[in-house]
Amino acid sequence: MAAKGKLSVKQIQALKPRSERYTVTDSHGLGLEVHPSGIKSWRWRYRIKGKPARMNLGRWPQLSLADARQLRDRMAAQAAAGNDPAPVLKRKRANGKGVTFKEFAARYLAEVAAKARKD
């Protein structure tokens, strides 16, 4: 699928925030959403089993234009096979940075509650 898109890195860099968020499209459902805060997020619109869907792929510049296109192509292959790629990507992201409640509570007690007791 590796289609060449409409966007270029220079065009992305030139995008300025507006009072309302807006999307600039690339190709095959890929778009860059620009928020009033200046954050730029990659969004992909696709269809799964005939129903429209969309997912957030990541933020620019952490996810480059080329990487966003590659990710979109991998996800499109899954969608074409009838598998919704959104839950798979969410699980993959959660496993990479997930914190259990026990870990969070221990850190909270050590860092926040301990400081409050000293005061």
C-alpha cells in the first residue's frame, strides 16, 4: 500500500494552531489534527466490517510522517483482514508503560504522603 501522501515535513512544521482544532489530510485516511494548544496528533480513519472507525496513532514529531504512514499501512493490513487494529495498539501501548495500582500506591506513599507528614 505504501502510497505517497500529500503532506511534507515542511508543511507540517508550518502548521499553526487556530482557535479550533482542525485536521490536514495526507492519504488513505491518515490526517494530522492540530489542536489550539499547538499539539499535532496523527489520526487514522478507516472502516472495519463496514463501519467507520478512527484511531489516534501518536503525536508529531515523536511519530514522524514516515513512521505514521508505515503504522497506518500495518494497521490497514489488519483491518483488511477483518481485525480491528485499535484494541491491539491500545494493549501494546498499555503493556509498555502500564503501572499497577500497587506500584502507584507505593510511589504515592513514598513521595507524596511522606512529604506531607514531614510538614
